[in-house]
Amino acid sequence: MSQQPGVLIHKDYFNDHLVEIRDSGDYRTLYYPPGTVQSRISLSNPHRLVLRYTQYMLLALLIQPKPENILIIGIGSGSFVRFFQHHFPRCHIDAVDYSKHIINMARGYFQLPENSKIIVHCDDGYRFLKNYSDTPYDIILIDAFDDQGMAPTIYSDQFFRLCADNLSQNGVVSCNIWSNDKKQLQQIKTLLATHFTDQLFLAVPDRGNRVVLSLPGRVPWPDICLKKKDLKQLSRQFDLNFKEIVRVTRQNNMTFAKRIASLMS
């Protein structure tokens, strides 16, 4: 019997694992595998990013504030699709997930939007990008997990090379990493460093997630270390805690001297 909180909305099995969708107050949560929060939506405010690590991944918006072409690898409940459709309705979004099962749940229970600018692809992310030959992406978001953990075809040298090849000049790749294996984490960081000029590492507070942002050029610190009033305005605009996200970014990536200098600039 499931120990998850809330009212059971949907239940089935995928890859021999129990999948549950439950409502608790304003939140609807996808649990997969059992006990693991795969995704969550605010029913009254569906475009808001609820899970903390998803907010941290969008540090990318301080680096690329006007994305026109976005790639999402790993749809989940469609959190990023809903966010960008609301805040950037003119941008083109390719959303890719290998699982028709997950896509159907996102459509049926999590208000996954689709229109002429939002294209949902049921495909392996590596295969999709290998065959892609269109406009480079301004933001690539990678959050691809299966029942065994991080999808091996995605968190790989070949895939990261394809990301670099299909990224715009001022673009950014934001990647969610979740693993208790420190050796695996370091391996992924090393692979990303092979294909990108600069990186930012964020340890999401009170979570096991690590977010890595990879850039074709140097980190634009002036665009990240904004004045408090500007961060406050952006936080209100996107309903993201940029003050906290930037603080963690500075702590994780800047020397003490650089942090002092950024505060005085």
C-alpha cells in the first residue's frame, strides 16, 4: 500500500514500477518510482515552478534573458514547457521525452500545452539532437531520468558534444544531476568541461540535486550579480527566488575576493 500523501488521482505501472499521481491541497504530484517525487504542479498557478531544483536550473535566464529557441530534454509533467509558454509565448520549444507513457500523463493530468510553437517529440534525446539541423538553441534544459537514475544516453560525452554543436553563441545548457555517486558526478562535470568553455555548479540547498550550467564563452558575472532591486524585480516577474539562487551561485563558484568585488560593483 502506498504511503504517499494526498488523494490518489491515477495509478498504473511503468517498467515494472508503480506510478502514482496524487493531489494534496493546491499541488498535484507525480511519484515515480515509488517514494520519489518526479514532478509537481500548482493547480491554481500551473506555470509556476514548484520544485526547488527546477528554479535553480533557470539561472539560465540571467545568462540568456531573451530565448527564442528552447530545447527541453525530459518532459516529466511539463513544468518547463508551461513556464516558458507563459513567460515567453513567442519562443519555439522542442520538448523531448523517450516515454510515450510519461507524455500521455503530462497531457492528461498536468496541462501540458501544445501548439504551433510547442512541439512534443516522443524520442530519445540523443537521437533527436543527432538528427537535428535547424536553428541553434538559446537554452537547453536537461532533466532526463529513468527508473535507474540519470539516463545513460543523455548524460554522455556524445550527447554533450551534440548540445555544444547545437547551441547558439550566447546560449546556455542547464543540466540537473542527481546521484549519490561522487565519481559519477565528477565524470559528468569532466565531460561537460570537454565541450564547453566555462561552467557554473550549484548545489541545491537541502536537496541531492546538483545543477550544472555550461556556456560556450566565459561566465558573464555582471549579468548574474545584479543589483538587489533588479533581482527583486526579476523574482517577481518569474516567481523565482533569484536572490537565493544568485547567492548560492556566488558561494559555489566565486573566490572570496571576487564575491567582495561583485558586492562593491
